[in-house]
Amino acid sequence: MINRRQLKLNARKNLAGKYGDALGVVVLATLIAASLSVVFSLLSSVLFPMSRFTYFDGYFDQTGGLIDTQKALENALSIISNISQQILLVAVGVILIMSLTPLFKILVGNVIAVGRERWFIRAAHSGESPRISLMISLFKGGEYKQTVLGMLWQSFWLFLWSIPPVLVLLFGFLPQQLLIFKAWSGKMAITEGLKLRVAREFGLPSFLFGWQMVPIVLVVFFIFLIVQIRKRYSYRLVSYVLADNPALGARRALNLSKEMTRGKIGGLFLLDLSFIGWILLCMMCICLPWITLHLLAPYYRMTWAEAYKAVRDQAVARGVIRMEDLGYVRVA
């Protein structure tokens, strides 16, 4: 049972005297995660500067009369030449972005995220604010490797569970898309005869081209979407388990997360849902949503740290794991 009111009350108590440090941890984690995007933006501004569009320079005089068509033609040819020369650089840049962005998330972003959760867990256990450097403590030695592998294992399974909803939409609506394309390309109305011809052409049952398939596809899509959401909450505590003890390994961290959240996924979902009002209020600050959302983030993160503590203690009581396995030392 997830007692949302008690979790939030504990979170507010834990943030007393620590809110400034908690805000610093959240902002620092965001800035580090976004640092690669900033680097790419700076590089793109250097490699592909926005040049002034000079096609019409000298083409019109102040009264609008034509005065130099030759110069306009030269400008147009120059622009085309410059674009052609930069196509290779643009292609290389796109490839770098597509490859380095996920690599940065795996090697740096995920580790910072686990370090952030470690800080909030320690802050929830201690009366004093932990050192902010605690969030980068996982970059040392074997902890770094185990953290990277653990989060990568979680991401792998989340990716697998994200595939079915996409496939349902892709293949579920494919017959209707083929039918619409045939009608559009042949400038014909969609009739039963056209449906039968298209079905025979592609060797598919004719009922797949009927509009009655739309609600069926949507129902199946939402079923898989709900399953995907459940899996996200089932794996949600992997980062917290790794924050406690990365040495547990990727497989055990994922299994522990599943065991801890068993029967509590609905409660954890409602815990997130209970922050909707605060999030909407932050988003109403049109000019400052980034700032207002980060002001809320310490409260949200600390509440989830409390939720982890609660389900972890219940798992310990059930004999799923011992506190010593999570890196805690029993005090006599």
C-alpha cells in the first residue's frame, strides 16, 4: 500500500534545511545531461554559420526598379555552390549527433541520474544535507561499470516493451493507408469494389480494409500501451537499487525492482498523477516553465526517494533482500 500523503509529508520534512542543495543537485544533473546539446549547438554555429541571404542584394534599387540581374544570378549560383559544399559536413554532423547522443546518455547521463537518486536517498536517511559531490561518486572504479550496465539493461527492456504499440499502429492501419493511397493516386472514390481490388492485389483479407478495424486497432494499441506503462513502473526502481549498491549487478537490480513494485504499480502511478496539479501550475508560468519545474523537482525527487524507502523496507520484511545486500551496515 502506497500512502501518498505520508510520503509527501516525509519528503517535505527531509527537505527542511536541504532544499537549496537539493535544487542544486537537480539543476546540475539537468545541465550535465544537456551539455552535449549545448556543445552540438556551438559546433553547428561555428561550422554552419547563418550567412546573410544575399540573393536580392543589388537586384532592386530603392524605388523597386531592376538594376543588376547579373549580380543576382551570381549570388544565386554562389548560394547553390556553398550548399553543395556543406552537404557532406551536414551529413557527418547528423551522424555524429545520432551516434554520440545515445552514447553520452549511456556513459554519462544515466550515471548522473543514478547519482542524483543516491543523493536524495542519503538525504532522506540523514538529518544533514549530503555533499553535492555524492551525485558524481558513481564514476569511481567498479561502481561506474556496474551502473552503466545496470541502466543499459533497464533501457534495453524498456525499448523492447515500446516496440509492440508501434507495430500495432504501423501494421494495424497499413491496409487503410494502402486503400487511401490507391484512391488518391487513381483519383477514385473509396468503394467496396476498390477495397476488394486492393485486398486481392496485396493478398490480404478484405475485412482488414474496413473502417471497423480502426477501433479494434486502437483498442489493441491502448492495451499494449498500458502494458508498456506498467513495465516502466515495474522497472522504475532500478536506478534507486543501483544508487544503493551498484555491485548487485544489472540482472538482480532489475529483478529487485520488479519484486519491490509487485502489487504497487497502481499506487506508484497515482503518486505521479498526484503531481499533475503542481506541474500544470508550473507550466502556466509561460515565460519561466524551466525554472518553475526545477523548483518543483526537489519535492518530486524526494517523494520518490521516500517511496523507494517504503517499498524497499517492505521487500526486506518479506525476505526478498537484506539491507546488508544493499550496502547498509547493521548498527548494534
